[in-house]
Amino acid sequence: MFRSLKATILDSNLNIVNSEVVHFDSELPHYKTKDGVYRDPSNNGRIVSPTLMWVEAFDLLLEKLTKLKLDFGRIAAVSGSGQQHGSVYWKKGSSVKLASLDSKKQLLEQLNDVFSTNESPIWMDCSTTSQCKEIEKAVGGALELARLTGSRAYERFTGPQIRKIFETKPDVYRETERISLVSSFMASILIGAYASIDETDGAGMNLMDIRERSWSKIVLEATAPGLEEKLGKLVPAHAVAGPIAFYFVNRFNFNKDCLVVQWSGDNPNSLAGLTLNTPGDLAISLGTSDTVFGIASEPHPRLEGHVFPNPVNTKGYMVMLVYKNGSLTREDVRNRCAEQSWDTFNNLLEKTPPLNGGKLGFYYKEHEILPPLPVGFHRFVLENFTGDSLDGLKEHEVGEFDGPSEVRAVIEGHFLSMRAHAERFGMPTPPKRIIATGGASANPSILKSVASIFGSDVYTVQRPDSASLGAALRAAHGWVCHSKGCFVPFSCMYENKLEKTSLSSKLSMPAGDPQLLSNYTLLMKKRIEIEDRLVQKLGR
Ligand code: ADP
């Protein structure tokens, strides 16, 4: 739910039987959004979405599904995915309106005056730097905040956004009786009452104690006064938010027993949609920016990256690492060294030996966040590196590599860094399995390097809608847990039938040779040592 609101409907065999979508910009043009958002013209980093646009999109989506002749009465459970970090501010007295929706009218006309601000801060906003600094300072520093909540303060996170509203619009803050995330906001409409925030999406707020899965008093106090009562409770992602409101039963013929399972954020839902479920599972999304999702047993928060509770289990943690230098940086090397062709790029990659003769490249075409380094390229050669030992090895910096070495260096360097950072966050090597997705996952030569560097089988899925699919899957999971009266492992739902469902993935590259894996382990140690030095010298 960034640029559109999408519905994915699964049958009891977990196959997609229907889907429908409402695009915000083109189908609701009167909100005048671009990519679903408003950017403040004064260029101050303030980026919001009109809250009512989401309500109207929901009206329209339900209408479209009605036209598809969807039998709403057969839907056993509904869940959803909202963009993580975005927030909604309900005005005092709104719970009464929410509880008494008239099924003869659309949602929009009944909810048009229930928000204390009509503009929801969203994940793209970067206008809260001073609030981030204030909160970090109040709790004892950035690392302490990361240790407590799983992430240091980020401009887009909801806590700093709430603090900004408290500081700059005190009347709005005072008039707000409830703050929802985009996810719990949509769930609230569906149950006709304020829905709780789920623990995984809640970890994207800089407000939740990651180990206790409860609001952290110290961070609440550092953020805004009287905040806890405005936030309500936290509950696990598989919990039932409530039965569907009568509004939907009367207007669309939903079954009155249809359950609304907690909605969650887009990142947790993507993890579910990619079928990650047990510790050691790792997904790598190779798109414009590269994102790593993993499930770890213990939390190891650091200054970079994020730790959230596992959205598909009551135990364990979800690790999320985001790299700004993904496909565009690979494309840059392809254009400079491989005649702008992926085929040539792959030929050069295959032509060079693994470990690249000890050549290590660091390519930051964009200012990088993992590690925090400015734009720049750095190339080093480990003298006489054979992969057997690092003893007595020296490296020296060079200005350039030959074309084929540059190609191998951009690929190996990036995935060695990814492995090193994933390990720092508690992910095991080799991972249990790797699921690759996104544009570059179509490239077998790149996947071969991934399999060798991580020492793991690589499966691929092409699933641009993993968040919507993951939400539908979590709806089924919540329903199963509710029916059994206890938590059941997520994988029980698709055990033995995964390949027959919409969730199937394909084994694209078997794990590489174990000897090569241990050689890469040494190269990775050297690489992270150099990377740490670059951060000390050039980092922010
Ligand atoms: P987004 O993150 O914008 O949704 P995608 O996941 O669709 O992007 O990935 C797009 C990127 O995939 C492009 O920038 C392109 O560089 C990269 N890509 C496409 N095909 C290949 C390929 N064969 N090898 C490597 N990269 C590829």
C-alpha cells in the first residue's frame, strides 16, 4: 500500500483466486498525489499522504470486488499490509463514529471528519532529524535506542514523527485520542473499533521494547507526554483483531463470523509472502535497492539495519538490512565494463575465478547506509591471496581494476558485505536456504556467486506482490490459530503442498563447494576489516 491498494484472495489450497487493485494517482486524481504522496514544495523533507484517500480507495476496492461478483460471504478471514511507519491520528470521539457506520453509505462520507490531521506522515518523510537526535539523547544514545527498540532513530519511524506533531502542532496532538499505524488503521475500519498495533509493525516506531514486545516507558517519555494511552495495546501478528463490523456484513454480505486478523507492515508481510518462517531462512531482494530479510533466534541490534519481532512466530526475530547501492550500481559497472549488456557482464563474471585473485571493490555510486559511507569507489588488492590463510597478507589500494575483475568485484564485494552484516545480526552461515527475488534474481551468474558466498541453495520467486500475498497468508494463519485455540507454526499451513500453491519457488542454484565457502569466509573477514576502516575514516 504505497501507490495502490490491492486485494489478493486465496482459496483454502492457498492459491490466488482473485485480485483487484486501486491506483491512487490515476483512479483518485482529485487528491492530486504523485506516487500516492505529497512532497512539501518547500523541500523540507516533509512527505505525507492524504488519510482520506486511503479510505476512499477502500470504498472503491470493495466496489470493484463486488463487480467481480466476489462472494464475500465465503471469506473466512481478512488481514492486510500497510506501509510500515506511516501513521493516522484519530480525533477525540471518533471511536463512536467508527462503531456506528451506516451500511447504506460509503465509508468516505462517514469518516471524513474523524482525523485530527488529514495528512499522514509516511515512510518517505525525512523531516524529523532534530526529533531523532532529541530522542536518542534522552535514552542514552543511538546504540542504546537500537538495543532497546531494534533500530536507532530514523526520520521515517513513527516515534520521531509523533514527537514532531507534539512539538509543532500541539493542538493536533492534544485532540488525538488514538494513533494508528496505516496497518492498524485499516484493521480498525474493518472491525469498527480501534485495532491494536501488531508487534512487528510496532517495532518500526522506535517505541517498542524489542525483547519484551511492549511499549518502552523510557522511550515513550522521551517522545511525547501521555503517549501510551493514545497507542493502545500491542498484540502478535497472528492475533484476531476482532470479528468483521456489521457495516461489511450488511453492505457486502460478509459472513458475520469472518475474522479480521491483525494487519501488519509491508516488510513483515513480504517476509511472510516469501515463505520465510524458521530461524536461518534468508531472503534477498535484488531491486533498485537491495533488501535482506532473515529470521534470527536472538536479537543483535546494531547502528545500521533493523531488528523486528518475527511476524510469523511468537519467538525469534526478523532482521532487515537495506542497501542503497543495488541494481543501479551493478548497472553502472555493466555500462562501463560490459557494453551495457547483462550477457557480456555474465561472460566476464564467468571468465574470472572466484575470489577474484584477492581483488576487493567497494562501490558506492549512491551515498550508502549499510555501511554509512559517502559516494565513492575504493579498490584493494590482497597480495598473494590464495584463500587458505590471511596470515601475513597485506593489501594495497589501487585506482582501477581491469574490466572483468571490476565485474567480479562489484558482485563478490556486495554479497560478501551482505553475508558479513547478516552474520553480525545473528544470521547463521550457511543460511537454511536463500530465497532470491527482484530484477537481478533473474541472472544465473549472479545467483551462482550468491550460492558460493553464502554456501546455500538459492531458490527464486518472482513475486512483485509479496506483501499483499503475505497478508492473505497471514489471514489464513490467524484463522488456523484461532480455530485450534493456540499458536500453530506458520509452515503447517503449506507443509508438503508448497509446490502446488501460489507460493511455490524454484531451486535455481545449488550451494557451492564447501572449500570455496571457507575461502570466501577469509575474504569476507578481510573485507569487513577494510570496510570498518573506511567507515572510521570517511563515515558520518
Ligand atoms: P524495483 O526495486 O524498482 O521494483 P526490480 O526488482 O524490478 O526493481 O529490479 C529492477 C532492476 O533489476 C533493474 O534496475 C535492473 O538493473 C535489474 N536487472 C534486470 N535484469 C537483470 C539481469 N539479467 N541481471 C542483473 N540485473 C538485472
